[in-house]
Amino acid sequence: MARTVARVIVDALKDLGVHQVFGVVGDALNPLTDAIRTTDGLDWIGCRHEEAAAFAAGAQSQLTGNLGVCMGTVGPGSVHLLNGLYDAAKSRTPVLAVCGQVPLSELGSDYFQEVDNDLLFRDVAVYRATVTSPDQMPRMLESAVRAAISRGGVAVLSVPGDLGDQELTDDSPARFAHHRSVTRPDDPAVAEAAELLNSASTCTLLVGRGAREAKTEVFQLAELLGAPMVLTLKAKEGFEGDNPFEVGQTGLIGNPAAAHALDACDTLVMLGTDFPYRDWYPTGCKVVQIDTREEHLGRRVPVDAGLVGDVGATLRALLPRLKAGPDRTHLEDTRERYRQWQAGQRRLADPGHDRRWTGRLRAALDNRDHDIRPEALAAAVDAHAAEDAVFTSDTGMATVWLSRFVSMRGSRRLIGSYNLGSMANAMPQAIGAQLWAPERQTIAFCGDGGLSMLLGDLMTIKTYRLPVKLVVFDNRRLGMVKLEQEQAGLAEFGTELDNPDFAAVATALGLTGIRVTDPAKLHDSVRQAFGTPGPVLLDVLTNPEEVAVPGKPTVAQGWGFAIAKIKEILPSHGG
């Protein structure tokens, strides 16, 4: 007996090693979800919102490097996938979205719920197609999967509702021959880069996610050049911990030592990074860039030597050509600045910091309600989290605190919406992460705005009994937007959130809810949350006036902040 279109798709997903498919059921998906129901080893994870499903699938793909899969039904269901799929696309991670479609005979008739999926997903997908005949399978599925994996992106396959249960005439199995290739630049290009580096006096490395599989070679390069290592947020995983060259992040979430490392070098080496913020790059220095994508070379800053290839393979060709630089002054100076900055951050992370502030003016103005310092919360999580914990973080201030106070030591993992910068990603990504590694602790750094945006998927966590630990930075604000407004000299507007007691909400939904309002109880509460079996939501009231100072604060930012505070004190509406 020949197999159906739905059965071909589901069997192929299982053969690819996919263990979960995330989505919301619907009539056009019925043949597919029924095939999943009868397939051992492949589980349907029913989410409350398709956006959460796409985020969860993308999280699994980012953690494994393999295909993540989500599904949405006709029209609105597919539209709801879009934001999570954009996050996967910007993260360059392979995700297959299978979308239901109106019956084949109704395509183009403006049928109920009809959406042109090929047009809808044109910008986000590296491959998109609509199945119009059973005999297009499995070739069309093979093309979709190969495109997603080989190009590191999203493939969208639309299946009309009346086609999923039709049988194939020629039932051949799907075949996926996908072996990743490793490339390196040719010898003249390597020699040119080596000559430039050998003539440098002070080098700094800017290390990105693309270098994570080449840790040994990157360390050898830093040692030869005597170079401090500035990490992008995605490079925290793999390069933090026991690293004598690391000086933290740059940019708005960064620190003065990393800014100095960049500004004081005469040669910058970019390894597997497309760090987008041009204002934070040094000027007047030579630049060497290694990236697998040629279109990335020189996109952010002009380069003097651009090498197209895998970071590890390229460095293995480059290292034998380099001469050791004996002067380590730049490295030692930058590392000392980094240690001093870290010491200051540790003081901020002390829950009793405000009470010891001489004069008490700050406590009176900045923390009237004696809220908990967000730095203290992030540091407490770092202290009590497992050495193999998987972290996710919402875009905004939650990511700032994670960046500064959580170390990716041991075998810890980290994902977030660090390219798209979406709200509401941490909790659904934690769903995907926990299902990927049920035995590992999964911790989501949630902003209160992000959590409330997809609050319904707390029920997904409860339904599947996922032991996710949700840490909520409850400052009753859209904190990053507030900071951006004030730095620009604008009074805070539209950022205040009328939050519920999130711990009580979690308890009502069947999760363990813990609310923390006393700084003295912070560490015990974090310890309790992590030691409690099953899903836990830790709702911590944090100070909404806490400011994250960037690595290079400007006079304009400081003046803008002062003006904003004056405007906030004065009556509004022309008073």
C-alpha cells in the first residue's frame, strides 16, 4: 500500500532525527498531526501560540545545529509563525515550517482564511513551495530540507488540506545527502594576512559565534599575538570561563575594558562575527576578517585582509606563518581594566549595596520601594545554576544583566533573539531547549514585558511538565525602551506596565510560583526555585531605575539622561 503525503513527510522527519514538532493543530494539518500521533519517537508539542512554536523549533536548531520543525495551519496559523521564523532566519539556523493551506481546488479564489504563503514567507525563507500533486513528494521535501540545512535558514512547505491524505503513485523514500563542507582561503590570501599581522604592534580579537568550533586555534592566535579577546554575546558560550585573554562584550551591553581593547589596537582581527554596531568599531587601524560568507567581509568596517573560510581551517593555515609577538602590554593592561570593572560589578551585585550608599540620596530617589537590584538577581542565578544549564534571555535589560553577571563556564549553553531582537523569545525558546535536553537545567531570563506577551504558553510548560525555571525581572517597565528614551533626553513614556503578581498567575496555572520582594531573601529564593522539581516561575521585583552604563558613555547620553529626569519630575501636559 502506498504512503500518503503526510506519512512521507512524517517518516522523513523521524529519519532526520527530529524528535518534536511544535505547532497548533488545525483542519488543514489533520493528516500530518494524525501521522505524528501514530509515529513512535516523534512527538507533537501543542503550543498555545504558533509564534512560541517557531521560537521553540528555532531554539532546538540553534542548540543542535540540526533541523527544527514547526507547523501552522491555514492563514492565521501560518501568519503567527512568522516572527519566530524570522528569528531563525536571522540566527542562520535550519528550520522547516510545514504550513497548511486551503484545498487545492480553492487556491486563488480568496477562500476562507486563504493567505498566499509563497508571498508571505518570501523574505524570511530560503526555500518556499506549495505541494500541488502527491507525486511531487518526496522530491519537494528533500529540496526544502537541503535548502534549510545547507544555507542555514528557513524552508516553508505548504500542504493543501485535501492533499495530505492522498497517496503517492511512486512511493520512494526520502533521501537526504547533506554533508557540511569545510573551506579555507587560498595560500596567497593567507600569506597576505600573515604579513599584516606580523607587522602589527597591538592586536585585538573580536570573536563571534562562527569561531566557537575553533576554540583551540583562537587561543593559539591570541597567545601568539598577545591579544585581548572581545567576545560577542553569542561567543560567551565556548569562550568564557578559563580564558586568560577574555575581556567581555562591547557595544551597549559591554564594558570599558572591551571598548579600550578595540580603541587601543592598531590591528583588529574579526573571527566569525558580523557584529552590526559600526559605532563600536575602532577607527584608523588595520582589519583582518575571517568569515564563511564572503558578503560579510567589510560589511561593518573596511577590511585590509578578508579571508573566506571556516575559522578553524583558516587559522590552521595561518598560524604557522605568524611570528610570536613578545610585547604583551596591551593584553595585560586591558585585562587589568577588565578585572577592575568586574570588581565594581560585584559590588553592584551585592543585595545590600543601596543600604550602604553614603548619603542615602540614591536610595531615596532611585529605589523608593527598596526593590531588588537586577544585578543581584543575575549574580544569584549565576551562583546557583548548574554548570551545564541552558540559558535563554529576553531581548532588553534581561540580556544586559545576563551578559554581565552570568558566566558561560563549564558546558553551559546560551541562546536568545540576538540578531532579530524580538520580545517574548526567552520562555518559548526554553520550551524547545528543555525538550531537547530533559535532564539539563533550563533557565529563562524573562523580562516582564516579554513574558506577558506570550503568557499563554506557560500552559504548554505545565501540560508537558517541563521543569523550566523562569526568572522574571519584574521592574514594571519596558526597561530598555525606557533607557533609550532617557538617553535621548526624552521623558519616559508608554513603558510602564501594570503587572499582575506573576507568581500567583503561575500558581493558578499549575506551576510553582515564588515571589521575591525582600533583597535579604534573594539567594534563598533562587536556591528554592532551582531545587523545586517541575516548572517554577520566580517573580522578582527589581528596581526600574537601575541603569546599565555602556562601555563608552558619551556626554550626550549623560546630558540627555539629566534632561529626561527633569522632564519626568515636571508636570506633563504643559504644566
